[in-house]
Amino acid sequence: MRPDTSHFTRNRLVGEELRRYEEEHGAFTDEELAAAQTRISGTAEHEESASAA
């Protein structure tokens, strides 16, 4: 049985895309990185829902 490597391929492709973006537009700011981490961890949805209520 072959292990599922699709998540490794996806991570590699996302990493390559981020490197290309940084080459074209410069490094991400601390604020952009913090916002991305928040969205990735899923806390942004909870914060947006709470602020909308």
C-alpha cells in the first residue's frame, strides 16, 4: 500500500508559490504573516463571527 503523499506535494507547491510572490513583491510583513497564521489556524472565522454579532 502506497502512503498518501498528496499533502506533501501540496505543501511543496504552496511553498514555491509563496517564494515566487516574495521575489516579485518583497518579503511579507509581520502583520501579513500574523494575519495569515490567524486564518490558517481558523481563529479568524471565530473573531469575524463574534465581531459581526
